[in-house]
Amino acid sequence: MHPQQLAVYSAVGTASALFTWLGARLFMQKLEFPGVNFKILLANLLIKTAFKSLGSKLSVLDVKVSPIHRVIESDLLRIETIPLSFDANSSELYLKESSELSEYIIRVYQPKQYREEGYPILMYIHGGGWMFGSIDTSDDFCRHVSNNNYLVISVDYRKTPQHVFPACLNDCLNALCWIGKNFKKYNGNINQLTICGDSAGGHLSIHTQIRIFSLEKNIIESENIPKITHQALIYPATEIYENSDSKYQSLTKYRDSGLIINAPMVDMFWKQLIGVNTSIENAKLNPFLSIMSAIDPTSNSQFYSQFPKGFIWLAEYDVLRDEGQLFGDVINKSTNEKRIEIREWKQQVHGFLSFRKEITFSEFVNQLNSLTQG
């Protein structure tokens, strides 16, 4: 047989084996996770394969979206992208970091029609393991919310591995100050300020509030820090733990098989966030980094009662599901009321906000309206 024919037969055989393996894996996952779309199962396999190959170098795969122009206008919105900079050593508001000048970007989605009382404000912090994502990848979501009569400020905080904690938290704190100083210019109602984030953004939403809880009144006033009146958290990360930890049932159940993210990936994201100079043991004791391990809910219920009303969305097939559930339960128990509405989306995976946007975006606005107008 000719060598070229052998090469063709070999290639066909390899491709056939690959498709057989892929089909078998998808079939097995379909049995384990009923109701999940095949596209999500396929995306999960690709992500997990990339993670096994690249490990902590996974950041090279970050999706790059063509950036939106500095200022654009639609029939309903004016959208402005604003670069910001600050010195983290200039105020007691910020946690200490090595960088002298911190730089990041926010994007403001402003309804064009003037409203006398101002528009309710949503400060949105995107997810992505503190490593991925941007204000561009979350643009569709922010436009949808703003089109439904919200002033939206989307925060493009500094990412790992180039910037370790507390860079991302300091950027969120600075963005909150910016809102306090500029809400009138953009026709916002500062008495209706919701902080919102998904996954790592949910973590930053929680810990931004915790940092504010710790500040003296004079710092809050001098930095123009507004009061956060509501919170909207989507499958948030709340606590750092070892890959082998068994505290949460969802962590144990989906440790290796979790869709989109699993325990080894979460472990890698956390280690990239804290950097090489901080141990996991010390990170667990830091309330601005890992609230559920640093401040024991059983003996500090008064602390958790400081959180405002809000809602938490969770995914049934998510390794982070139970820690988000516990966070909401702790707040409700500490306040003796249902201050946090907890909703578990059945047969959904981590990241479903974007995977099912034709449903989730509208559902989010409906629940946000109920929260802020109730």
C-alpha cells in the first residue's frame, strides 16, 4: 500500500476514534446531568481538556472581545467607557498593595431619558475566576439591564495572575467611591444602589461590602462612599478551601465531574488570586478575602445582619452551589427574616446566566425590580 494511503487511513482511524470517545463522553455526561444542553456539555469537555493541558497558564485562553468605542449611543442609552486610576496607599479605604498607581476601567450605561428622581443604580462586577472576563464580555447583560431603566456601572477590575489580591477588591472599592461622587452627573438615584456580581464577581460584591462594614464613619464620609441598599449575587464564591475539603456537599459531589468548573479549577483560581506569598491557611483568616471561614457564622450573627436585602441565584450542577446557599441562610438566620431570596435553578450549570440569556436576563430584571421597588 502506498505511504500516502497509509497516512490517510491512519488519519481517518484517529478521527473516528476521537469522535467515538467524544460521543461516549457526551453520552455519559448527559446521563449524569439530565436537562443540560449538548453545547454546554461540549464546551465543558473543551474547557476541562484545556485546563488539564495548561493548568495555571489557562489565562492565555481568555476570550478577547472587540472593545466598544469610548462613547456610543443607541436609541435608549448612552454608553461611556472611562479609564480610572488611583493610589491605593492614599487612603485607609484600600487594602495595602505593592502597586503605587492602580489603573482599571469602568463602563457606564445611562438611560437617555431624564428622570426627576433618578434611575436606580446597579454596580456590576463580572465573573471569570478573577482571571477571565471583562466589561466587553458582559456588555449584553449590562445593556439589557440598563435598557430596563437602570443606571449600570460595570467594573473591569485588574486580573490575576498579573495582579494578586487585593488589587481586584481595591478597584471595586474605588469604583464605589466613583459612583458616590458622580451619580448625579449620570441621573442616578443613590438611595437605590444594588451591588451585583456573578461567580468571582459575586465574591467581590460580598467582600466589597465587608470592607465598608469595617470602616470608620469619617473615612466613609471623606471618600464619598455611598450606602449599598441591595445585593444581587449569582453563584458567588464565598470561601477559600483546599481541593480535598469536604465541607460542602456540592463540592464533594462535583469535585471532579462539575460542569464548566470543578474543584481543581476552583483551587487553581484561588491560588492565582492569593499569590505565592500568601498561604491558604492565612487566606482563610482574612475576612476581606474569605468571609465564611474568617468570621464564624455560629458566633457572629450580628456581623452577618449588616448585609442588605437581596437575592442569590444558584445552579443545581455547580460545585459552588452549597457555599452560596449557606451564605444566604446565615444572613436570613442572623436577621430572623427572609432578607435574602435564594433561588436554585434546576438542571443548570455554573455560568448559566450567559448560556441562557434569552431567559435569564429578563428573569434577572424582573427579580431586581421586585427587590428595588418592593
